[in-house]
Amino acid sequence: MSAITPIVMPKWGLSMAEGTVVSWLVEEGAQITVGMPILEVESDKIANAVEAPDPGLLRRRLAAAGDLLPVKALLGVMAPAEVSEAEIDAYVAGYVVPAATEGEDAESGPAFLFTEVDGIRVRYARRGEPASTQLPVLFLHGFGGDLDNWLFNLDTVAAAAPVIALDLPAHGQSAVRLPGGAALADLAGFVLHFLDAIGVERVHAVGHSMGGAVAAQMALAAPQRVASLVLIASAGLGSEINRGYIEGFVAAATRRELKPVIEQLFADPGLVSRQLLDDLLKFKRLDGVSQALTQLGEVLFGGGRQAALPVAQLAGSKVPVTLVWGREDRIIPATHAAQAPAGAKVQVLEGAGHMVMMEKAADVNTLILAQVKGAAPS
């Protein structure tokens, strides 16, 4: 039965335990290619397509729309035409969902860790082999986000290099307190101190939106500590930003108010789940969050203009840079990519918005890994 390839419920993010099948996107008998969307799944965070990790012939769809199944449950089977139905029956009958304590999850430690940096408690996660000779990859989220924004990216990158993701101050489960005056220099200095606190000297930095500007500022302030940059829909390159989004996110107090704001992040607004909205509202209702986000928005993006443009200053830097944008970005326009610093690699992906690392996860992961490995993607 070695020719049989299972299609299983993916694990998106560090806390996902189960998912619901929304619909199949391909019929039995279809020839599957790597990266092809094959079915839609909804977790408690977001709905998205499951992309095929391997090529093959789809012989059987086992899960039905509406099925709620644990991570790694068998959803379907791929196998060459010469594999008999009896062999597939035997494979399906003998398939056992791996227990949560087995395999790589058992060896990766707790899902989340905490440390204190400059008097601020920080939530973070580490994945991958800690003894690896590869430099770690640091992930920095954007305004109003948290480390779960990387739920489609961390595990894939961790297969090649250790990864670190954190909730920036006043975001996620980190303390609701901003460093210094909440300028980019303050945030970049804080992240460098965070790396000191966890004993990491040098990283590849991956930043989204505001996090991209923070990563670029780190590279300017301490280039010896940043091996490369992957900046995704990054702030810090052009002054234009969607003022309505920033102000709308801060002001929204109900699901009805927040939904049209969050839908601006995606080319496909159907990816915005009720649970995602509820999680954001829960975060925004924490004491001090509204005031912190208001301050941060005013300092960094007051009047709908970006106050600092560190990405634009990378032209003279020796740090390799890759810029990634979604063509349909409605928060920071993809036209900013035309202002890329000399020598930067630029990739604008079709059919994606501001959250391009979610909507085009396979493509973005390929670009991240190419930068980490120091080679251009094929």
C-alpha cells in the first residue's frame, strides 16, 4: 500500500485541534498537482483551501461537507490507477489518526512560551529543531494581529529551520503596554531585546505590514543581527495607507462593525469566519487595548500617512530583501512594490489581498524558504 497517499486534516497554527470540511473542490478521478486546492476547511480561526502537498490521482473522497474531524484525520486518498479498490478499502480500514502525543508535536514542547522584556510580558512560540545549524526565522505580525496570523506558515518553515513568532506589545496575549513612545525605533529595539532575552543572536526576519517595517528598522539599527528580510505587504516603503481600515479597526466594538473592516484584509471576504471576528473583539475588549491601539495608530499612521519609511532606506544595506505583495491589497497598495530598494526581489501574487501569507500560503512559504536558503525560487 506504499503507493497510497493520504489527504489529512491539516494543522493550521499552534492551537488547532480540529476542523470542519466545507466542500471538496475536485472530483474523484481528478489528477492532483502539488499546490492544487483540493478542499475547503474551516478551523476556529479561518476558512481556507487545503493545498495538495503531493501529486497523485484522487481515488476517494472520504470526508463529507459538514464533517468535524481532528487534525490528521483521513479526508481522502490518492493512489495510481493500478491500485485496486480492495487495497484502498484495506488502507482506509487500517488508518489510525495519530494521537496528539505522537510524532513531532510531542517533541516540540508547549505551544506557547512567555518571557519578560523591558518590563513587558511577551507571549511567543518556537518550532523546529532547536539544535539546528540553521539560523532561526523570526515572524513579526502586523497592526492589530498576533502570532496566529502565521498559522499557515510556521510549520512549513519549521521543517527547514527553527522558527520564532511573538505577539508584539499590546497585541495578542502579550501585556497591554507599548515600549517607549511606540515609534518604529521603539518597537524594533524591543524585538532586539526580546531576542536577547531568549538567547538568539541572529535571525532571518519575516514581517507582515507593520511587522515588516519593524523588521526593516531592526536591519537598519543592527544589521549584524538580521541575516535576511522577507517583507510581506509591508509598511515602511511608501507613505500611503488605508486610514479607514486603521481607524475602523480601532473603533469597531461589535461583530457587525468589525466584519466589513476585516473583510478589507482579504481578496476573498468569505475567509473571514465568525470565530475570527469573535476572537478579535475579545482581544479589543481587554483593558487598555483600545488606548494602546489608538496611540500606536496615531504614532505610526496618523492622518493616513506612514510616519517612517525604513524599507525605503534599505537600498544601501547588505541585508538581502524579498518583498511580497497581494495584487488586491486594500490596506497598503501593491504599487508600493515598484519603489523596492535596489537589489530587492519582488513578487506580487494574484488573487490575494493584504493577508497574502494566508491566501497564498504555499507561494509565500516558498519565497520565505528561498530567502532563508539563499536561493531564488524555481
